[in-house]
Amino acid sequence: MAEVTLYGSDHCPYCVRAELLLRSRGCHTINKIMVDRDPQPLAEMMARTGRRTVPQIFIGPRHIGGYDDLSRIPGSELDMLLAAPPAP
């Protein structure tokens, strides 16, 4: 299973939706990085994505974007992304 990273915040309904969607596709391990607790993860997220909104989702090294971007990926394509082996 590919490594999934979700930058989010405690009060973000789209972060919850993104996590639920990922779990519904069989992804049970999500590296959640909460950007509202410490400024360092927010700066890291902005440097990696050029965006300041959450969620920001990575599947393996691929930046997916936010919840809307994730939800637009066809199910079979998302399943293939999630099934990819983790990067060495």
C-alpha cells in the first residue's frame, strides 16, 4: 500500500471527508500532519504544495491536492494509486 500523507486541521470538515474517502478505499494507515497545532508543519506544507488550505493530500510522492481533487479521481485509478508499493 502506498504511503498516504494528509495535512489537515482539527476543525476541517473536508479533512474528515478526505480521510473517510481514503479509508473507504482500503487505506487504513494515513500519516496525518495537523497544521493548526504548530507553525512548522504549515510552513512545510506550503513549501511542498504552494498552497495554504487544508487538506493537502499526498499518495506516495504524488501531490493529489485537496478533498475536491481527491474525490474527482475515478475509483479504479484511486485504487491503483493506493495499491502502489511504498517508495524505497
